[in-house]
Amino acid sequence: MPESSVQPGQLCCVTVSKWWYRVIIHRVINDQEVEVFYPDYGNLEIVRKSWLRFLKWCYLKLPAQAIPCSLAWVKPVEGTWSNAATLLFKKLCGSKLLVGIVDEYVNGILHLFLCDTSTEEDVYFHCVLRDRGCADVCGENIPSQGFKELNPSALYVQPSGKQENAELVEPDL
């Protein structure tokens, strides 16, 4: 990609380990690297500029597959989630198939309960976080402080009344 096209908001693709992924340039780090957002997975990663390529037109119109989500009915004990809470959440998720129970979809955020059903007794994430002193169960859905800043999809994915109509925001060229 020409240097003039390497700017925040640019939808393109990147090759990582011989696989191609759709990405949106989130920020330019330096002359060699950019931070990209994967709209189909929801994560950020730093990659080399030389790995970026323009995306074929037919792939520009596909809706993002990642959906901004928040755990239902919980809030951090303090104003923000602690490192302990984040690590516990990641441990609970750990490459398992989980059951997601949708509570509501509000302002482009899917609020859901997560449950691990792989053991004899179901494990609800909000209960584990509460029992370990990492969260308060509040009975309402309150997105974390700074949710939009921490979740780049809020910048690039336009919520609509129906998720199947969500589209990537195309940068002005």
C-alpha cells in the first residue's frame, strides 16, 4: 500500500502466517508499524506496514463479524476492571465453547450472560466474578467506563436496529 493510504480508518487486509485478514488501520505507530483492528474478530494487533494490502471491492461490503459485547448485570467493584478481574475472565473463557444468553442489545452493545456448561455444574461468569470479589452484580447493564475508547469496533461499526444490517464505516477518500 502506498504510504499516503496508510492512515487511521483505512479498510485493507493483512497477511499473517500465510492467511489474509480484513483489518482497519487504528493508528500509525511509527515508520514501520501500525496498529490494526480486526473487524471480524474484535481484537487489536500491531503489524508491519509492509504486510498491508488493498482489499478487493467485494470484501469491502461484508458486514463486520465481531459484535461489541458486555457481560450482563455486572460492574467492576472499583471504577474500572482490575487486572485480577481481567485475568479471571480470560481464564474462564480459555478456548472453551460457551453458552451466551442474550439479555439485551442497546446502543450497539450486546449485553449477555456467559455460561460454561462443560462441567457437571454450569458456571455463570457473573457469579464467579462476584464470588471472587472482582464484580458487583447490579441487575442492570452498565457499559464499563471508557467502553468506546477500549472497544475500537465502536469507532468503525455502525449499529442499526438489526445486527444483520450492520456495516463497516467506510473512510472518506
